[in-house]
Amino acid sequence: MQLVTEPYLTQVSRLPKTGRHIIAQYDDHSIVVYQAYRPEIGHFATTHNYFGGEFKLDRMSWIKTNFLWMMYRSGWGTKIGQEVVLAIWIQRPAFDEILAAAVHSSFEPELYSSRSEKALKRSQVRLQWED
């Protein structure tokens, strides 16, 4: 899959006006997510085409499916430790599995009967909707 780019003002007219949606570039096989890294990690990945060097699997990771939102959250690449933003292709079945394991980061009364029920649903994946 090749990344498709277009001006935001062109794209925004086609975005859903209400509800929660994952906006991403994807096909049947993969989805593109964005993640910000320290230069040592990001540059290693772009040089070698895989994660290695100082990259650790046990680190907290925030992935975004929207490039502009990742750029905003990383301070446009100026926040310490978030200077390099990468586009990462993830296999669709893996992304779907990650999403299925997610627990909302905030209490959602339409999903959980109580805050304690939400707390009982342990997962390494947090889903945070951006309003």
C-alpha cells in the first residue's frame, strides 16, 4: 500500500461529522499507524528497516492512525523523546487483535456497569478517543 496524501481541507469534508471513528489508511492486509521516537530509535529503524538498537518492546507506546494528530501530540517533533515520527505498516489481523484487547482509558457508562467492572478488565492496551 502506498501512502495517499492530500490537503487537510480537502479531506475534512469527507470525514464523519458525528460519532467515534478510526480514520486511517488501510487495505485488507495492513494499516498505517504513526509513532514518535527518540532520534536514536527512529534513525536506527529508518536505516535498518526494522526496530532494534535502543528499541525496547516493554516500553509504553502510543500509536495514532492520523499523521497530523501524531505531529500535534509530539509537539510537531519538538518534544524530547518524540523528535522522529515514523509511519509503520501493521498487519490488519494484528491491529484488529490489538484493538479487540483494548480497554477504554476513561470510564464509558454505555460499556461498563460500574467503574470497578472497568478496572477488572485488565489489558496492556488502552483505547483513548480524542475529542
